[in-house]
Amino acid sequence: MLVPIVALMYDVFFASQTDKVIFLEKEQRLKALVKSTNQSFMKNLESLRITPENISSTTLHNEFTRVVEPHLPANSGIRFGLYVPQTEKIKVLGFLHNYRNLSPEEEAQREKIIFANTKPRLVATEMSKEPNFYISGSWDDQVVEYISPVILQGKVVAVMWAGERLNPFFYQSNYARKFLRYFTLAVLAMVMFATLLTIRNITTGVDRLKKGLHRMEHDIHHLLPEMSGELGQVAQAVNRMALGLLEKERLEDQLRQSEHLIALGRLATGVAHELRNPIGIIKTLVELMKDEYSQVSGIDEFTKAVDEQVDRQNMVIQELLDFGRPTKVSIKECSVNDLLKGVLSFSAAMLRKENVTVHLHLDESLPKIMADTEKLKQVFVNLIVNAAEAMPSGGTLDIKTEQSENLVTVTFSDTGEGIDLEEKSKIFDPFYTTKKAGTGLGLSISYQNIKLHEGTIEVSSTRNKGTTFTIRLPRKKHISERRDCLDTTNSGH
């Protein structure tokens, strides 16, 4: 912006002042020349003792010629003229350019053209009775003129003028300066507009950045919007930092969950072993009671009740052992679609009883995978049973399989009660349950089984609308058999 402003200041304070000096010098010169000529012309007219009403145009032209012709050699390049309003005729002496001598016809044509160009200014001077200074001509041929009325006895009898052509370099440079002035103004306007637009964009970007940071302060998952320029680079850096923090939190959660599961697994295994011995003794004593006290009335009822509770405790102990100790996996090629059909065949009665309608959407082109079929069945049964329990008044269960480049995906979507946000983050934790008669190990074991296959299990849910479990299994032949090195993070965390 500094360059256009300096150019404008130079034009206003220096170049324009030069123009004024040149025009003032021209005006003063022509004024003095016309004034002296007018005085001599008036003296000649007064010596004739003629009234304004009786003076003829011929007399005026002759006297004008007599006064002006002596001055022509000394004023080369100046054109003198006399206009007689009564007859609307003019007399022109001298040339603006160095012309040859003209014929009478050429002189008449010249005077006609000059009169047509000069008449408005001559009439204006006649009406105002005041001398005036004018600039006339085209853009490439300008003439400065000083016009003065000839007043005899208070009446304008003629109008006298003298004109001089401006040097072409002067008016060409004048037009060049005007062009430069307007061009500079245009450049200045564009620069100001661009500056305002840049300031507006920066202000808008800073405002977006500020709002994004405010939202990120409350939710680090909310990344800053994409922006251009340096602010965009700042936003990208902040987003990378936020993603780094999220990844750090995820890894810390994985570590805590892994340590938590390892500790719980060791505890569960120890507790299960300690419980199994007394439970075994109780079961043996019950068998002896059945043989030795079979004649006692009502003994069968009591031993049956004890057997049921012992079997229930053995089932809980087995779940603890399954959760707490390393397990071997039996890998073989299998079809996920066939496993689902098999699980649904022995679950059909339970689903009918719970008034649950199952919709199967199986991808018939689904490739086979290498997996432990029993463990996958255990996961599928667990999810189907949980879905049925989440719909106590009945509902719909959609089971869908599909494939991507390297994954086989299975989804279980129910129309049940849904899961609260705070519960969703805990459902895969061991011993966490919202059921009155649950152990809280079903989903934890399912989670471990999927991790044994190097897959993932995720949950999404909306309260009172339903829950969707998504299982993704890799199409790999190698399956991990070490529980102590499993990635125990889940989607709910």
C-alpha cells in the first residue's frame, strides 16, 4: 500500500503543482498580450469617433489587422482572433502551427472551423463582459486561449482572443499522469479490498479456531475444522496433538485393562480351585446320603435340592476357570454362516418362548476363516441370549454377515431396552452385570474369545431403541494362544 500512496502524493503535491505553474505562466503571457492589443485597438476605435451602433464589422476587422499584424513576427505560434457579434464573423491572424501561406478559400475554411470550435466561449465572454481563460482542443492537440471583450462606450462591439498551442509532450505527460493517477487509485482500492478480505478471513479463521478449541476443551474427540493457510497448519497441529492424547489414553486404558484382567484371572483361578474341593466333598457326601439314608422319608427332596445347588456352583466355578486360566484353541477352517445357523437351531425354542423374531441377512459369498468353532459358538450364544433378555416383551433380532478386504463382520442388532452410556463403557469388564442372577463373566469371556482370534467386538446402543454388537474377525490362519499378551481394550472404553 505504501507505493500507491507515495505515487499519489507525488502527483498531488509535485506534478499537479508543475501543471499549475505552466498554465499560470501561459495565462499571464496571453493576458498581457491581449490586454495590450485590446488597449491599442480601443484607441484606434475612439480616434475614429464612431458610435457602437454605427461601427461596421469591416472597420473592426481592418483596425484589428492594423493593430495585430506588427506583433505577429515576435509572437510566432500565437493565433489572434476577433469576433463581431452583430455579423457573427471572425478575423483570424497568425498560426498555432508553422503552416504555409493559405489561399483565400483555405483561409475561409480555416476561419469557419475555428469559429465553430470557439463560438461557445466567445458568446460566453460576450454575455459576461469578463475576460476568461480556456483550454480547448482534442486530447492530443490542446490550445490555451485568453478571451477578452472589446467594450466601446459601455457596449460590447467585439470579442478578442489569443491562443497558443501546448507542447505535445506536456499534454501527453498530463494524460499519462492522469492515467497513472487513476491506475494508482485502482491499485490502492484493490490492495485495500485485498487487505480487508485478508483481515476478514483471518478474523473468521481465528473465530472458528477459538470456537473449535472451546469445544475441544469439553470434548477432546471433537477435532478442529479444516482451514487454509497458516491457521490451517495450526489447526492440523492441534488435531495431531489431540489424536496423540487420545491414542495415549487408549493405550493407557489397554494397559490398565490388561493388568486388571490378569490380576482378576489369577484371583478367579485361585478362588475356583479353593471352592472346587469343598464342593466335591459336598457332592460325595450327598451321594452317600442317598445310599445310606434312602429309607428316610423326604431325603430325596433334600438331596435333589443340594445337587441342584452343587451343579449351579460347579457351573459358576467352571466360568471362573474359563475366565482365569489360559485355554488352548482348536483351530480349523469353518463357515461363520454355518456356525450361526447351528447356534440358532438349538436357540430357536428359547427365542420363540421369549417372543423374539430373528431376521438373518447372510452374505452367501462369505469366505471361510480359520477359527475355534466352540469359542465362536460360545460368543454367538452369549450375544443371542443377552439380546433376548434385553427384550422381555419380545422384539426383533437382526443378524447380518458381510465381508471387506481382510475382515469378516457379524452384527447382532436388537430392539431392546438399550444400554446407558456409563454402562456401555463397563459391559466387558469382568463381574460387571446389570442382571439380578448374572455372574458378569459372559461378555468378558466373549471379549476374550474374540481377542484370541485377533478380532474386535464393539457395541453401540441407544436407550429404549436397541443395541448393536459388531464382531470383526480377520481372515488369518494364525490365531494367538497366549492370553497374557492379549489386547484387552474394547470399544466401550
